[in-house]
Amino acid sequence: MPPTAPASRSALRPNLRVAVVGGGIGGLTLGLALRRHGLKAEIYEQAAELAEIGAAVALSANATRELERLGLGPALAAVSTEPTELIFRDGRSGARVAACPVRDGGTYRAKAGAPYYGVHRADLQKVLSGALAGEGLHLGHRLTAIAQTGDAMALRFENGAEVEADLVVGGDGVRSPVRRWITGGERVRYSGTSAFRGVVPMGLLPALPDPQAIQFWMGPDAHLLHYAIGGEADSVNFFAVVEGPRAWTSERWLDAIAPGEHLAGFAGWHPAVIEMIDALPQTHRWGLFVTDPLRRWHRGRAVLMGDSAHAMLPHHGQGANTTIEDAVTLAALLAADGAGDLDGTMRRYQDLRQMRTRTIQRSAWATNRLLHLPDSVGPAALAERDARMRRFPEAFGWIHAFDAQSTVDRAVDPQAA
């Protein structure tokens, strides 16, 4: 059972109508977080079923502590792998450049206060949707129109359904229709990098050293990230990033590749890298897109969360984690403020979330440059990069140690801090 909901003023308006567009990680988490506070959300997902294939999520302590508060700790642990170490390697020689313990010695939990997990995205969605038990979840609802009349928001869907809400939350991803209504434009940009990805059975990776570690292999104009996933750590999720193509001409996130193109950026790299990237057929590359910083996350009775507000490069693994932070923060503010001043609530939400997410976005860009340093920068610059990687726990501990619930609690009641 979920933990008992904290006391709040949400009882002043228990019938606040919240419509969440998007039934991904953020939308499902928001539904659970609102329910914890005694509020209800109607979640509208365009897909006919909740299914994510071929992708995984790295959940750091800033997210797992919140999921544990929602009562999901045991279910999440059962389908996840806790990595032994974080290792940075030279992509060609395979030499360990830097390493720090994660599961080993309980180091990460002791420092960050919650576990670090690798989990298949589909398994995470099953945990979230299972806890929600279908409450307020509407599949097969693709948003086609949004409008505000007075204090009410009207939504129209492709299937003909029309609904009205007091508040619309756009948890609908990088190409968010809700964001277009709020900002009047797309606000999404191709990063100039692309990726190949997959989930590989561990048995297909005999050359892989330290198979249960989360590892970055670094080299000129490319890097490979991978980590074990699943309750038995029997699969490895990989994300191989390369510079280019210069422009993205496809209207989709995926673009077809020629045979062998997925290996071109990793010529001469360590056999374990080639083995992993080539373990499964690769027919497409993924374009990596980011959201340009938004001046406003809200307009009228509509507000953004997750990738719709702050899509970022995945090099800190914080896309899903910051989305979970958004959901917890927004739910707590809605519970504390009631429905009397939704405009003020949206401003407080943006004030609490905008700077942190923007800082992580910028840091992910900088990390991309570090991971892809060419040999031409010279030995001194490469040595400085290696030294920075060895300082990773100290330099980026602020990301993982963040406590969204405590932060919003202090904002709601400074005297309780």
C-alpha cells in the first residue's frame, strides 16, 4: 500500500480536475503523487497500450527516493539492477580512466540516501501503471486541440472524445502539442549528435569487462554508455553516441542507415565496444533533440513537465529522473495551494524547477564535449579530462543528492525547514 498522504489543504478542493496529456513515466508518476495527496488526475495517452521496446532507464537517487515514498520500492528493486561501479574507460584501449563504487560497499546509497538502478523502461512503466491500477488512465487518446475558456481548459482528441479540466499538464514529450499551445512554437532543436541503441542479452557479450558496472567508453567524436538491467542483470542496455549527421532531415526521431554505418564512428575501438554495438541488427539511428530553454512553462491553465519543458542530452542520465522530480513537486504544490490560485501555483512550480533543470541541461552539453574529445586536443587536455572524470562523484553529487519533496516542503512552509 502507498504511504499515508501528508496533511494538505487539498481537501478544500478535492474535485480539482487535472488532465495529464501523456501516460509515460512523468504522467504516471504525477497520477500516483496526486493520489497520495488526495487528488485525482485523468491521464490521456495517445498509444493504444503502454509499451516501450528496446530502451532502458537509469534511475538515480533523486528519483528512486521519490518512487520509494510512493510505495514502489520493493516492486522497483525486483525488476532492476544496481550497478557495481561507475567506470570511465578509454574507448580504444579499454583502460580504466576513472572508477567509483556504486553498489560495492553500499557506497552510493550511503552518500545519496537512495539506490541507483538500471531498469527496462517497460518494466518501470509496469511498476507505475500497476500501482495506478488503471485509475484515471485513458489509452488511445491523441490530443488534436486545446483551448481555454474562462477558467476551464477544453481538450479534443483524435478519437472524438472531448474533456474539460481546471488544469492541463503537458507530459507529452519533446514534440509536445501542449508546449506549442503555451509557447506558440516548436522550441525543439537537433543537437548535432545521434545514437544507436539496444538491449543485448549478457550471453552475447563475452568480451565485456565488469559486466554489472555502468560504464562510459570515451573516444574521438563518440562514446558508448551501457549498464545492466533487470532483476537478474541478464541484459545490458547500451547507448552509442556519435557526432553527426550535421543536419537532421527526417521528420521522425529515427533515420534509416546503410549496413555497417553504426560501426563507422567506432573503428579501431576495443573489441567489447564493437561486440556490443554489433550484437543486434542496427537499421536506424536516433536523432538526439533538446528543448531550447523556455521563458515560461505555463500559460493560462496549462503547464509543462518533463521533456516537454526541458528535454536534455542523456549524458547525465537525468531525463526520467528530473521528470519524476517535476511530478512530485507539482503534486505537492497543487495539494498545498488548493485551487484558489492556480496561476500562483504554476509560478511557484516554475521557480522551483526551472533553474535546476536548465543547469543539468547545460552540464549535459558540456559532458558531451568531454566524452568526445579528439586526439588533436593534445595529451594535456586529455589528461585534464581524465582528472575531471575521477572527480565525478564530487562534481556531480548535487544532481543525485537532490530531494524534491523536501525542497517543495521548505517552499510551502519555510518555518518547517
